[in-house]
Amino acid sequence: MVFGLSRAIKNAKGNAIIAELKLYSPKHGDLLRGRNPFDILRAYERGGAIAISYITETQYFRGSMYMLKRICRETELPVLRKDFIRRKKDIEDTAEAGASAVLLIARILKAQLAEFVDLAREHGLDALVEVHTQEEISMALQTGAAMIGINNRDIRKLEKDDGDVSLTEKLAPLIPPDCLKVSESGIATEEQLRRALRVADAVLIGTALMKAENPEKMLRSFVEVRI
């Protein structure tokens, strides 16, 4: 049975880590390096990931809906679809693909954010509302969102900036405790992980795991490290 992302975070037995199957990065280029993506998916499962994230955006991250559907079929973990969601049909397509959650970026949707959060719920999807500033936190809270993701990097710069967990440390305390907080991007070491999880409920890690020689070993160490 596939469980929702929010439930998986709440029920995590170790550190709650969403592992991203990130095949390409605008900053680092090809992250797959000839490997089978489903071998990495299995490594994430064995390593203790509570969920899988996948970027479907085609131009900059070279993702696809076809791959999202395959991932959803191949794993029983909740799957988060990341993209620059702008259309209501994107929500419908996400649900039809079998995903458990969808990323909604506050600075992109703006006045439509609440409508899209509600639409995601209607389609049985957890909405992870992404913010990067204090103003965007206010926008997210007005929607009644159950999960807020703090992107440590600036999505307008396609994650090419040097943002780090200091942004999570700054913004997470501004989010009420009844709202799940996810720290996204810029986490590559155990110390960065500790800093993030001292103020957040979960982290999303992609590039560091994809660049690791042994993604399973790295992920397991992150899941088990004491905070």
C-alpha cells in the first residue's frame, strides 16, 4: 500500500529523508552517469528513504511524466512530483500518474496557490508548498497547507546559487508547529543534516545522493545519524 507523504514523515522511524531521483542538474549536469535509475531507486529503498522525489520538468532538469509513472509503479514509497506547476491539469496528471504528493511553488502560483492546494487535496494528493522568503510563508499559511518546504536555494536561479541550510534555520521557526516543515536542497553532510532537522521535520536530498559513489550507504548514514 502506498502511504501519503505527510503520513510517512510523521511515521518515520529514523531521520525523515525524501530521496530525490535527480537525473540531471542545471548546475552539475548529468547525475545519472550511465547508471540504471531503478538501481538507484532500489538503493534509496534499502537505505531507508521515507519517500521518493522526482522532477518532471523537461527543459532544465530533463524529466518526464513517463518516468514519473514508471517510478510510481516500481515503488511502494510515496512519490513526490516536483515541477513548475502552473495548470490545473498538472494536478490531474500528477494524480493519474500514481504520485502521492505534488510540489506547489508559492512564488509561481501566487494568488492561485490556495486554489491549487485545495485541488491537490481533492485529487488525493499531499501538497508540499515551497517557500523561499518570509513573505511566501505567509502566503503558504493562508492556504491551510499541511506541509511547507523551505527551498534553501533560489529556484529562479535554477538552484545554481550557494544557498544553504541557514535559510531553513531562519525561516522554519516562523512556521507553526502543527505544520510539517521540509528543508530542501543544499544538504550534503551530516552536520548540514543535523542543522536542518533541528528545526524541520524532514529533509529532501537529491544532488548529494546522486553524486555519491554509494547512494545507499550515504542515505543510511543520514537516516541513522543522531541529531
